[in-house]
Amino acid sequence: MEERGLAAGKSTAAACNGWIVFEDEAGQSLTPPRARTWGRIGRTPVVRVRGRGSGRVSMAGMTRYKVGERSRLIYAVRE
């Protein structure tokens, strides 16, 4: 019985002169989470946040592998 797992078809990709590709993407908020702060009665504490941006950043990346060639990394970051 043949065992199948991650990249199980790699011999097929090599026979067809194809690439094996892995892709992933992620997103992250750039603004800090809201939190409670303690202050004296009648005085509201002010929490300053530096930097102004879109408030969100997205990242995507891809790796490619091919028999007999160097592996390649392709990525993009978007605000």
C-alpha cells in the first residue's frame, strides 16, 4: 500500500517537468487593542498611540520547487 501525505505527488511533478508550490497569506491589525486604564476620579487617562496608517497589513507568500532548479520565494506586503 502506497503512503500518501504532504507533497505525495512530487515524483509526478518531476516526471511532468512541473513545479511544486506552497502558498500562504495572513493579515494583521496595526492599531492597538482597546483596554481599560486606571486614573484618578474625574481625570480621564489619555493613552497616546504613535503612527498613522491604514490600520491593517496583509502579507502573502509563495515558495516554488522544481527538480534541477533553485527554489524560489515570492512575497508581497500590502498596507
